[in-house]
Amino acid sequence: MAALCRLAPRLQTVRICRSIGHKTDDLLQNELVQRHIKRVIDEQKCISSRLESGQVPESDRRELNLRLVEVSKVVKAFEKTQLVFRDLTEIQTLIHNTRAEDQQMLSLLREEHEELSRRTEKLNKELIETLVPADDLDSRSVILEVAAGRTTGGDICQQFTREMFDMYQGFASYKHWDFELFNYTPADYGGVHHAAVRISGGSVYRWLKFEGGTHRVQRIPEVGLSSRMQRIHTGTMTVIVLPQPRDVDIQIASKDLRIDTFRSRGAGGQSVNTTDSAVRAVHLPTGASELVSCPQVRLS
């Protein structure tokens, strides 16, 4: 039942987002949102009760704590939105009941109404963000590569690539992320052909996952052969952002493996036909195989 309770809100999220679209003003009145938030509140109470009971196995405690943090964000955002919405409703009632002759009071109420409307809009957007479940990959480190375009742009592509690389390096420093350089191939006139780095830290992939793709620049080059023409050049560069996979421990039973060894054939020295020079491992359940050979070439 607890697993079903955790799953239900996730299944409703896509339907909710499609239903409300960009109409954040009507968020609290949306029936799907109300039902979804009620499920999340019930789930928060359920998880809190289980953790406080002290009867949760240690293996499940970490998962429940993580889920509790996730649902608590939704509940907290909803409560803040609800409080401001109630204040807004009260102001609207006061405006409706205030006499038209009392212009000073109406002016004050309208100013308060505008301020509360802005706060409501902001809180509604924050609530929408908390309703959307986080990507499981968001917390991963990333492998980031930048590469200059090969077909157009010339020097401007390489210079643009260096500027993009410097931008990511500066952003990583600002976020206090680790920036580990794997490859850096400089080009003429201060550009870069290709660079690859690993960026580690908090929620790196969440911040950089939409950076991948081909980026274009149009400008007059300041240096290089293209700068002599003094006209606008178009260049491109590519950014690749890959979430770093986590280490996975697997166990393969020896009964599921078949090990084949191979020996060299043909004329040769004394150990040609007696020394194993290749090994093939076959995983019987899946048929996957891997061949490793170690040939030895003798020069005359």
C-alpha cells in the first residue's frame, strides 16, 4: 500500500501539467491539482507516521526519508500559496464591499490587490515546479564536451568554442563544482578544436542537461585570417552533455559462463600449438560474449 501511495502522485503529474498548461491563476481551483495535492499530503502523513513508529527496516529508511523531503516541498509550497490566495480573496471582498465614494480606501485596497496578485502568480509557478517530479539523473555528474564546427566558420568556430568552454568553466567555479579536464586541443588564434571535462557537484546534470546541441554565432572576427575581410561570418560549435553513470555491482554465477581458449595454428616455434593465445567468455543466459586475444608478432 505504501508503494502504491508513492506511485499515485507520480502518475497524476503528467495529466495535471497537460491540463493546466500556462494558466497559473487557476491552479488552486483545478480539480486534478486539488486531488493530487491531497494525495501528496496523505502520503506525507503516512511516511511521517512510519518513520516515527521506529518499525521501518534500515534498508527502507533512506528511501522513505528522500521521498519525505520530496513530498514536503509540495506541501510547503501549497500551504504558502493557499495563505496568499486567502488574503487575495479577502481583499477582493473588501473592494467589492467598499463604497465608491471612499476613493482613498479603494486605492489602498487595489494596491494591496496588485501586490498579492503578483505574489500569487510567483507562488503558483513555484508550486508547478514542485509538482513536476525530479529527473532521476539530475543529481549526477556530467561529461561535457565542446567541439568546433568543421564545415563553416573557420577561425570563428574555434574562438566561439573557446568562449563557450570558458563560460562553462566560469559557471562551474561559481557553483563550486569540480572541473576535471580530460582533453584540451588548442587551435590557432586563441581558439579550441575540442575539449572534454568531467564536472562534479550538486545537481550538475539538472543545470546543464539542456545545454547540449549545436550553437551558432554570427559576428565579425577580431583575429585570424577571417578578420581581414571585415564582414560578418557564421560559425557553429557543438556541446555534448552526458550524465555520468554510477558504478553498478553485478554478480555472475560461474555456472552461467562458458570459457573457451584458443591456440595458434601453423608453422612456428616450439610453443605455437601449446600456448593459449585467446580466451572467449560466453554468458549462457544471454548469449553475450567477449573475446580477448594476445597475438605475438616476431620480426625477422
